Amino acid sequence: VPVGNKPVLEHVVEALVDAGVTEIVFVVGYRRERIQTHFGDGDDWGAEIEYVVQKKQLGTGHALLQAQDKVQEEFLVVNGDSFVSTDLIADLAETEGDGSAVAVTRSDEPTDYGVVDVEGGEVVGLEEKPRAYDAETETINAGAYRFDTRVFDDVREASGGGEMSLTDAVVRQTREGEGGVRAVYTDGWNDISHLWDVLRVNADMVSNGETEGGTEAGVPKGVHPTAHVADAVALGENVRVGPNATVLPGTSLGDNASVGAGAVVTNSVLFADASVDENAVVRDCVVAGNASLGPNATVEGGTADVVVEGELYQNVRLGGVAGDNSTVGGGACLLPGTVLGNDACLLTGATADGRVDSGTVVR
């Protein structure tokens, strides 16, 4: 998933390297070829990257066990789908020799994550996604750890023969009394769990100047002289922006993406090869790879109530999503919160609301 025109995992690797971590092992499985092709041996990032394969997803602890032969001393573990800062990695590394450590942060929605109880700077309890009325703290697990090799035995013993959870191993360590598990507090963490998180994190990133783009240094190749591209915009390679088009802050245009004449795009993420045709208006939208929004199409933007796997999320900012290779016809409209699946087609003048399954044609 690209944010600021880089895969989330690339941001993670850059934070590690900037903090001085140059030996990295990826535990890969699903679509691993894409990851391995992108990162190779790590030379482009100044790192040495190796890969181990988790053939079956049997838990986060099981994933860690696949890397056991690659480490002989203390090491760090980070999730591949959350942003971590260089400062956080450095803070974890500086606690070398002090036993295990877990990065923690504060969240307004702690029950969506692993809730952590901390006393005197040490982790004394950790529970994955507790029920709302059970959560007594807003401190959560930020998905970054420091361990020594004892953790591999802890993973096995904590599993009891079932799914192997890394957090169960941490809980076991809090009870062993061997130096405890330190809590390392951080603000340098950002999670992408839902589609609207892509928009939120992307907007933060481009607004903070962490990406390249905009027209402050002149008109980039492919951007028509009459078009306006705001400073807080990330532009990929071979982007095309047509005459009198407007690309407003919080937007990323991926490689080979195009915005047609007179179109308006704001606070949106266009993946590689996505297109928005002339006079379309697109707000708060994720336009996935090779998806196309036809002339005069509208994604009006704003907030909506969105259901994800049976759970209702209220008042989230998500204008809409057009999945990979989907098509939105001329004059068609996505109402706020609409998720158009991969290869779906919204024909000319049609309106979609809610979730549209992949491959569906809406007339």
C-alpha cells in the first residue's frame, strides 16, 4: 500500500536504517515475490536484507520463529504495516542489555489494539483487542519490540500447542521475573488498519513535507502550465495533470497516474496507473491501481458510517474507494463511504453507496 508514493514497508525500512539498523530479516508469505523484487538484497537502502518464508499464517509468534536461525543476540522486531519513527527505533536499541522492551503509545481507540498495563515503567499486562468496557487504559502496543533469543522458547511455551502469538510470549515474560519487560513510550507511531487511515496518514506525510512534489520549484514535466498543483502534494514519475486541473493538498499521485483537464482532486491517493478524467471531482478518495474515474464523475467526499467485517465505524472521513482495475463511468457518483471492489464497474450515470463486491457491474 503506497503512502506518500512509497510502500508502507519502505518507510519502515528507512526508519530502521536511519536509526543505524542495517541487518534486516523479512518474514514473508502472502505475495512475497512483490516484496522481494522491490527490496532485493537491500543495497538501495544501505541495508543487508534477508528473507524467511512463513508458509502458513499461524500467528505472529510463529512468524518470529521462522527467523530464529538468523539471530544470535539481541534484536528488534517491528510490524511491517505500521509507521515507526527513527527516534523510536533508536530508543529501543539504546536499552540494550536491559531485558525485553515493548514500544507503547496512546490511542483514543485502545480496544482496536493490544491494550498495555504499565507500572513503574514496566509492562505488567497486555491484552489483545479487549471488549470496550474491559479497557481501563489508553496505552496500547505500538508493535515494536526488543528481545534476546530467550523469546523463541517463550513463544513455544506460551502457545500451549495452539496459535503462536507474540504478545502471549510477552505476557509470559512479564511473569517470569527475569528483568521484566520495559515500556518504551513513543509518539512516533502511526497505524494503517483501515482504508481511511491511508488518507489520514498520507495527508499528514505530504503536509509535513516528507515527500517530493508540488509546483513550488516550477512546473514538473507532465503538469500542464495552466494546472494548479498545491505544495502539499506528492507526485510520482510520469504523472500527467491536464489543462486547468486542480490538485489540492493531502493528495498523492502515483507513478503514471493522470488527472484530466478541469478535474479537481483533493485529499486523495491515486495508486500507480490510476486515472481521473476531465471535469471529475474527487475528494477523500483512494483510487487503486489502474482504476479509472470517467469524465464528470463525482466522489463528493466527507464523512460516513462504514461497516467493516460486521463492525460499524461512525463518522470516518472516507469519500470513497475504487478498487484495483475498477471503472467509474462518466457522470457516475460514489456516495461518501462507498467501497467499490476490484474489477467492479459503475456504468455511466449510476450511483453507488455502501460496499460493492468485486467484479460487480452497477447500472
